[in-house]
Amino acid sequence: MILPSIRTAPSADGVWHSCHLLPDGDPAHAIRDGALVVQDGRIAWLGTAAALPRAFAGLTRHDAGQAWITPGLVDCHTHLVYGGQRADEFAMRLAGADYAEIARAGGGIVSTVRATREATEDELFAQSAARLQPLLAEGVTALEIKSGYGLSLEAERKQLRVARRLGEACGVSVHTTFLGAHALPPEYAGRADDYIALVCDTMLPALAAEGLVDAVDAFCESIGFSPAQTERVFAAAARHGLPVKLHAEQLSNLGGAALAARHRALSADHLEHLDEAGVAAMAEAGTVAVLLPGAYYFLRDTHLPPIDALRRHGVPIAVSTDHNPGTSPVTSLLLMMNMACTLFRMTVPEALAGVTVHAARALGAADRHGLLAPGRVADFALWRIGTPAELAYWFGRNPLAAVVRQGRVFPAAGADFNGGRP
């Protein structure tokens, strides 16, 4: 899979005119008939075209063709790097097979662990690049990539190295999360505490020392790890000065969200079984709620996350793909916006903020992503739409005209955009 190269893409420097701006994802703050100035790969100014300072009059001009310009989209929860796929397992489930039958046939997370361990780094890179491409083609300029399908030091290192390579290869901001406490590897069957010791005392110290970890995550669930084991992982993260996040309350309520809040977690994710006490704790801690409608849909769940309670308490809500081979093989963040609105009853402004400003906060990167503002790296998307609501309205249609990543222009495939030339 060949990804667009940041090294060969044209510069976005100059004045972008004939456009409408959505600086923070909120249509109420839209700037119609706007202009945006990029200098040295950073946003230097934005506002109405009529107010463009004369100091920028001599810069290269880029006709946006009346496109809407939003911050680059942020996919703040993905498991993008892994080996193989599990489509046959999906077919078996639809034909009536239960978990035990699938496991006996070699399926389940163990199959992904095996495929990930067996793949070379280059093979993992090629497979993951193919999954990344549709996200980039929909205006994603920053994303999180978790490990958690290696479950050994060598294999987790390989996943995180591939994640870093993906970011470097195509000029997308990749935030890596160590998810060693994702599942129990086969060689540790019946010895969960011993495996957590390996995660905390061997894997995390080594990977952190190599600069491969931006945050630490765990799967706190009856089929994952207990709150006490999760506490051990979070304590280890603190020793290395790393922020935490948590898979919490997806299948049951173990108090994971409140646990995450006690540790000032960046985010708590899934949250279908979150209760009012957990919501209040997240609000007090400033922990972002990351909702994952792809997994909800794929698992045919019927237990909705408590949207109204999150609103009442002022918890910021992000939306993400949760791309993974077992429960959310999704490569469209635009589709997730639509599902967040239709399945979770979110409003369009909530969905737009959920893939921009709040998603950036869930990465611990609110100062870098999710907002158009002077001084920030030029990461933005141009859309051939008449109204911002179209971004959550269509599915099966991609209205992207072009995306600017790290100050470089990438026209959308098949779009009539001229690549940013005047």
C-alpha cells in the first residue's frame, strides 16, 4: 500500500480564500466568506476575507472554491496496527456459532495475536497502511493507535514501531498508546496477575524508555482485567510520567470510569454501562467520554451510553472509529459521526466537536489539534458541502475536496480541487 508522501506534497503556504470557516467544529461559530493564512506550515491568521490584513496581500493565493474548511478530523481511539483479519469469524457468528466454537476453530483475539506476532514489521506496516488510507481520505490529520495485539514485549514493540512509521511516512500525527493490558495471552492462561506484573515491570519500562509510548490504556472488564489489576497498570504509568485512558463500562459496570477519573485519565471509552456516579467523577476530573458507535453497531448492542447524563454534567464527548478486527472493522470517521447522531441521538454540533476539539482533548493534544487558530500547525480539511450538517448526514459519500496535513496539501482522489494552486 502506497500512502501519499509528506515529502512530495505541495506547500499550503499562502492565503486560502473563497471559503467558509468552522474554527472549532461548532456551526454557531462559522465564519462565512472567510480567509485563512498559512505561513511556514502554520496558521498565521483567519477571519472574514474583508478583514484580511494588508500585510498578507502579496502571498500566494489558493482558491478554495467556496469549500467549508474545518480542523483536520481526529480519530482518538483506534487499534489500527495488527495482523490478519477476522471476517470468517464474523461469518461464523452470523451462522450461529458461539464464542467457544469460534475459539476451537482458532478464532477470537488469540487469532489476531498469533497473526500479529507472526507478521514482520514490514508486513504489519503494509497491512496497517491499507487501513489508514481511508481515514486519511476522509480528512483525518491526527489519530491514536493502540498496541495490545502483541501481548509480549517484542510484539508490542513491533506494533508501536509500525504506528510511529505510519505517522512519519504520510505526515499524519500519530499518538501511540500502550495497551499491553488488553487481553491475557495464551501462555499466561490462569495467571492474570503474573501477566500484569510483566506489563508493569518489564514491557512498559522498556517501551517507555524507547520513546514509543504517549499514553497507557487497559481493558477493565469481566473478560479483561479487574479494577485492582488496572490500578497496578495506572500506577506503573504514573512512575513513567505517562497519562492514562481506559476501556470502561462497555459490557458491564465495574466502576472503571470512576477509577479512570481518580487517575485524571485523558478519557474513558465505550461507556455503554456508565452510571451517574461515574459521569460525575469524569466531569470533576475533566476526563473525556469517547463513544464508539461502530462497536455498538457491530455487536448489535442495545444498551445506550448515558448521553443525557454526560450532557447534564458537562462531560466533553468525543466520537471515534475504534477500528479493530474483532468488534469494529470501521475505516470511516464520517460514518461514525452519522451513527453517533442516529444511534446515540447526538446533535450535529456535538458530533462535529466529537471528531475535532473533544477528540483532540482525548489525545491530550488540545493545544495542537482539533481547532483552527493562529500559531497552530496547518492541519485542516476542505469540504464540498453547502452546510456543515452534511458531514454527519451522508454515508457512503465522501465530500472531501482536499486536506492539509502538517502544512502540506493532499487533494482528495477524484476531487476537482486544483491542489491548492492559485
